Amino acid sequence: MDVNRERLWNHLRVLCEEIGPRLTGTPAGKRAADYIAEHFRRCGAQVEVQDFPCPSWEHESTELTLLGPDGPEPLPAFAQTFTEACDLEADIVGVGTLHELDLGPDLEGKVLVLYGEAAGGLAATRNPTLLSAEERRPSAVIVISPSETVSTKLIRDPFLRVPAAAVSQSVGLKLLENRGKGLRLRIRARRYDSTGHNVSGLLSGEEQGRIVVAAHFDSAAESPGATDNASGTAVVLELCEMFAAAGMRRLGIDFIAYDAEEYGRHAGHGGNLGSVEYVRQHPAELQETRAVVEADTVGTATSPPRLRGAKGWPAERKEDILNVLRRFPRYIVADRPGTAGGAFNLPGVPALAFVNSWESIPIHTAQDTIELVSADELAFATQVIAAVVQHLTSGQGA
């Protein structure tokens, strides 16, 4: 089976540029789900669209202004996902440690600027740092990014009672240098209850049992999400067309484009929201699933192709898969004992996660654009994953 490079790239282009940012529960997220479902139907797959309740958010603008003796100075800032609207003026207080947050200066009515230790690990819903901050009753929270690029999901708590924004390292340094001075923060946004969508397309097999090939199609708020994860979604769409054209196989393939990966409400309970909702609504399908193959942040222009993790595989079956990958020497197998599989977690099901290194890629930001993806690398990743899926559906490895 050969990858159609032009068709593959067009899927990426539609998701990133025609549809754009695809935060779960937004109209763009629904357009992406419709696009995927229609493609699966054209391939002849049995399509299911699974809806589930989720929080969502829309954002119009963020304005941050330092109120110094020389007059107001506008500074770039980025509202954090799910923050509520605000228009406030307050003095700056900087906090760099959790101990200081608990026992330090009076924070009530101030703009709390978090940096250092206090700025880490804020993305989980109802995390201890933000709960502690809420108790201190600041007017707003501003977190300093670890880099000059600023994610919209350093904080992503739909229940947060304090307006939240983030700034780059350089802007954060300016704020800390102006502790005690006034700051105005104006955010025009709203959060609301909405609906997420998992989309699956099943190609049946000759025998009972299926392989799941998965990718999340949602993106962080206001991010085109080219690498994370229009790239993996494009792979799943192309693989569906390739295997549909190839004809019958021993095991079926369930191509699943799932939603709400970027909203990790269930991070400590077996997976993200889209994954958890799939498991909850598909107990029978879960029993038939032999393996999960997931693509997330693949085909990147600046990082080499990589299998990030293999979870739950008996030694002999894992070695068979590694033998398939050895046919592609350039593909790095970074799997180590204890390495987790992908984000689409099906309890008890072995998983393979094809995930390139993202440390140097501005994921979750407006800079995650199609220019960060290589057409050649995306096609190569698709070919490698196709070989693994073909091996698994033959019944040899599953």
C-alpha cells in the first residue's frame, strides 16, 4: 500500500487552515468532526459520531497594561482557556514558591504573578496551586511562561473562580520588576457548556476482533494545532482510505478521531475526556479490541520520527512489532520500560504511541502552524504506521 502524499497533505491543510483552531465544543470543532465523518463515509466505513457533554470557551480579546509613573504601557498577554471575563485594576504581587503562596504576603485584591516553582503544573483541573490561590482571593492570576512562546493552556480549569492570563518570560520579568505597581487586565471571553464529538469509522474484518487506530483532532484554544494534532488526524484519514482500498483483512480496523484530548479533566483517572467517554459508551467494542495504534505530533519538520512508547505488550508480540519497525531504520524506537502509551487509553489493551519529540515545538500556541510539518516526513510516518497496522490486522501481532 502506498501513501497518497497530496491527499494526506490536503487533510492537514483543511484542518489547520480552512477549519483552524479546534477547541472542543466550539463550532470549528464540530466542523472538523463533520469533515472526518464524511471522509470515513466516503471510504465505505461504518461511521459513528459519539457526542458527550464538555465545557467550552470563546475568547475575543486580552489587554494587559502596566500602570507606571511614565504612563500606561501595553504588554502582550494571553487569556488562559476557560477563564472568565474581567476588567480590573490592581497592584502586582509576585509569588515564586508554593510555601510563599500559602504563607506569604497579602494577596487579596492583587494581581498574583506566578513564576518559578509556583508556575509549574497548573494545567490540571482543580490543581492544588490554583485552589490555594483562590483561597487567597486575588483579583487575577498571571502565570509566566517557561519560554517566549505562550500557551493558552498553561491553565485550563473550567471551574476557576479567578480570571487568568499568561505572559512570556520577558514580559514576566518586567512585571516582577514592577511589583507593587498598578496593572490593568481586561479579558473579553466566556465559558459555557457544550458538546464534544468522537468520530469512528469501522472497516470490518474476516474474524472477530479489531485494531484501533486513533488520533485526537481537537487543538488548544486559538492554536491551528498543525503538529498537535492535525498531523496525526491526517494520518488516520489517509490510513482509512488506504486500508479501505486494499480490501478485506483478518481483523477489523476502527479508525477513531477523538475529541477533548487537550482538555485533560480525567488525567488522573485513566485518560483525557474524549478517551474516557469512548470507554464509558463502548464496553462491547473494548472487549473486541486487540491493540491501539495512536498518532500524535508526527511528520514534524524539526524532530525525527519516533515511536514514543509501547504499553502492555507481551514480549514476543512486542518483538514482532519491533521487527516491522526495523524495516524503517530511520524511525527511532524510544520505548523504555515503564513508558506509557498514547493519550487514547483503553484499559487492558496494548498500545503503541507514535509521537515525535515536542519539546522544541511551540505546541498549544498560535505558532503551531502548517509550516512546522514536513510533507515528506508526514508521508513517511504514515507509511511506517501503515506497515504496523497491516501486521496487526493480519492476526500475526494481535
